Amino acid sequence: MLHIDNLTKVYRRGARANDGISLAVASGEVLGLLGHNGAGKTTLLNQVVGLARPTAGTITLLGRDPVAEPAWARSVCSFQPQAHAPLTGVTMRQAIEIIGGIRGGHRRAVQRRTAALLAALNIEEWADQPGERLSGGVRRLTAFCMAIVEPGRLVMLDEPTNDVDPVRRRLLWEQVRVLAAEGRGVVLVTHNIAEAERVIDRVVVLDHGRVTATGTPAALAADRHMRLELTVPAEPTVPAWSLRTSREGDRLIVTVAEENAHLAVAWAQSLTSRFSLNPISLEEVYVTLTENPEVHRNAALVP
Ligand SMILES: Nc1ncnc2c1ncn2[C@@H]1O[C@H](COP(=O)(O)OP(=O)(O)O)[C@@H](O)[C@H]1O
Ligand SMILES: [Mg+2]
């Protein structure tokens, strides 16, 4: 559905925001786009919908060139921007219905769809309030509804859960899965990695404008390391099977390959009864990648 090949964006004032990015999104797939602040995620999405012009490289959307046909790209793409939409002088419901109409929906169908989304996200209580009075999280959910009231074949969501409470985040993730089940491609930019892990089919990690890792969360889990935490006052001699050690207060954190888990448990038991051994979360894998991309590139994540 979407093919991005060697995409580079250099802003006029110098930042190389995207530096040779290649990725693809299939129909029915949720692609999670992760990366630190300033990694180039928003720049990437903006180029797909014609809000920024690539310096080099190609974008192919449904077999056509969105850079040459930005109006067409916006008609087949739904986009929730990271920045808040101004909601002055309209209610939440009006804002969503207006966008539904602009995107070609029939009035009754748009009204039904809007009502269904408000119910699904449990935000009906604010539906008829003036937009300028809405809290940040409710505004974000309104923007999400505006993006998907008449969804395109590709849906791009730029940090859709920022400021949203945990219960409604979960409701939003369910709607993301519905979009994919309908056969749409979804690009999801998020920092809520632990939650999104269950929603996304494939991950692309950006670091300073480059792709540092791609893979399915399942592939990631396949050679996922374990995290041993023990409370020990002194510094014990760490056995050779330890991949990495660090300290957080009085706790020692040891990274262990899964096949050495039994050795780790035996060693921990010899020192203390206060220990735990857990799989490393996608979030931790991501943090490690970001801290030290050279060491971990292609190591934990399988393309
Ligand atoms: N309009 C712009 N003009 C100049 N530099 C920009 C502009 N937008 C973003 N940048 C720079 O490009 C880099 C990537 O930004 P962005 O794509 O917003 O990252 P992210 O969304 O991953 O946080 C940053 O260094 C940012 O300062
Ligand atoms: Mg951004």
C-alpha cells in the first residue's frame, strides 16, 4: 500500500530530519513508528500527505506518487496531526461531522459514524460542548475521531494517545485494530510502547532520521532477553553469562539470554531471596536501541 524508498528530508535551516528511510506498509497492517523526540517521525508522515517536500527518495502510495498528487494523497489518506486542531466556535460533534462531510461522507452516515465513535471512546458527555473548553486528552480524542470519521485506505496517527487517560487509550487502541481489520494500512507514531506492543504488527525504530531497527514484536520476543533484578547491598561478582549490568538504587539489574535463565535463577538464589526474572519489554528493547544503536542494530530485531 505504501512504499517509502531512501527518503531524505533536509530542512532549509539544516536539520537532516529523514536520512535514507525505507519502509513499507501493507493493507491490514499496523506499523508502529517509534523514535526519540526529533527522530523524524512527523517529518516522514508530513511528506506522505504533501505537507513537506522530500529532498530525495521516493514515496509510492497505492501505486501513485503522493508528492506529485498531494490532493489525491489526502483523499486516500487519513491523518491525525501531532499538533492540536483549533476547535474554536464548534462543538466536538460538529468538528467531527464537518470533516466527515468534507471527506465526502453522506450526512446521515457521518452522523451515525460520529455517534458510534463517541460511544466507542466513551466521550459522549463532551460531544456538545464548545471545542475551546475541552481538555487536552479530550481534544486529542476529538482529533482521532476527525481523522477516522471517513477513514482513507491509509490511516496515519501522530501520537494519538498523548494526554489521554489509560482507560480511553485502551478504547482508542481497539479502534486502531478495527481500522486494520477493515483492510486499511495504519501508521502509528507513539511513545506508549508498552501498550502499543499489543496493537502493532510491525515496528520501525527511527533514530536521528535513520531506521535503526525493524521487526515484528513476535520476532523481537523470539530472541528476547530476560531481566534479572536483585536486591543486594554489596557488588557481587557477576557471572560470565551476564550480558549487561546496571544499578538502580539498591537493586542490581542483570540482562540474561533466555537460555541462561536457569543459571540466573540459581545464582540469584545463592545471594538473596529478593529477586525477580522477567522478559524484557519492547519498551526496554527500544530504550536500549536508542541509547546504543550501533551495538544493538539488527541484534534484537529481525527484519
Ligand atoms: N519545519 C521545520 N523546519 C526545520 N526543522 C524542522 C522542521 N520540522 C522539524 N524540524 C527538525 O527536524 C527534526 C525531526 O523533527 P520531527 O520530524 O518533528 O521529529 P519527531 O516527530 O520524531 O519528534 C528535528 O531536528 C526538528 O527540529
Ligand atoms: Mg513528531
